[in-house]
Amino acid sequence: MKRLFFTFIFAAVCALSAIAQGKPSLSILGDSYSTFEGWLTPDTNLVWYTVPPDTRRTDVKRVGETWWWQVLKRKGWKLEVNNSYSGSTICNTGYRDEDYTHESFVTRLANLGSPDVIIIFGGTNDSWAGSPLGEFKYEDIRRADLYTFRPAMAYMLSRLQELYPTADLWFVSNDGLKESVTKSIHEICGHYGVQVIQLEGIDKKSGHPSVKGMQQIAEQVCGKIK
């Protein structure tokens, strides 16, 4: 009887493990909107959403309130890597014209694990920091080009498609950005066949999604990704 019982338990554990392994995996390449303390890779990345939270700037208190956690639960996915960095720009030029190469999207894009789905949520800081736009460029992109938004955006999408050829790529575009940045995002994503989820009417506190805003993002993301 004991042997039968333990055989049953072992089989159940194996079955649950197989189910978990069979879930599609999601990796996130993002900025402060996608951070949450204790849930980043690497864990040295700067965060906006902390534990405990700074209630002067956010009402988001639990990881379950983040947009990406809600997406995981609704879609039945598992988290592969959340490589988000507060304040990061896609290109290598950040606030005050400083060199942001260390934390830029183009630097971090190679550290996303082995995902089935990749959601890129960026461009906000490029817009806010006034990073130079640069020209639309899809070939012969040099290191100097990566200090401007448009070539860096093109390089990022191209490299993501090379590094993760079987992953489904989606780009989440924030609302309220400079028109030139938003239009550039749509044009460059269109060039690479990457679908854009254009956010609308997101509730924010201190410029960042509130609990309500996180729910709105999750709804709009899930509404687009079928």
C-alpha cells in the first residue's frame, strides 16, 4: 500500500512538473514601468516599484499588481526573465545627455534567457530625456548610431530577431510620448514586422502606472495578444 501511495505521489509531481514546463515563457525588456523589487534579472537593476513602496509616488504594493504579473496569470504563462531597468533608454543617450550605455535596451537585450514570447516596453525615457532621434537607418548601424533613438530602436529589434528567432515579439508603446517618438516606434516596428500595442488612457501617479493603470495595461496587452 505504501509503495502504491508513493508511486502515485511521484507520478503526480512529475505530471505537475511537465505541465509547468509546458507553459509558454515570457521575457520582458523594459524600464521602470516593468520593475518590481526582487523580480529582476539581474537583481542589481534599478527599480521604481519597491518593497515596501514609496507611497508618495505609487500605490502599487504587491508584485501581483504589476501589469506583467497580471498578463502571466491571464495567459497561463511563466516568467522567464524580467530584464527591466528604471530610467533606462533604448538608445545609449540618457538624461542630461549622459552616457546610458550601461543600462540601455541595446546593451541588455542579450540577457533574456530562452523565451517563447518577448515584450519590449520602452521609449518612455528616450522621450522624456530628449534623446536625439537620429535618422531612420536599418543597415550598417555603427556604435555611434546607437546614441540616437531611431538607429538604436532598429538595431534592438534586428538583434532580438537574430538572438531569439522562435520568440514572438511585441512592443508596448506608452501613451503621452512625443509624437516623433511614437511615430518612429510604429514605423520601425513595421519595418521588422513587430506588432505594436499602443497604450491609451493609462492612469498614472508620478508619471508611472498606478494600480488602476497596471490593470489597464494588462487589459490592453491581453486584448492584443491572442
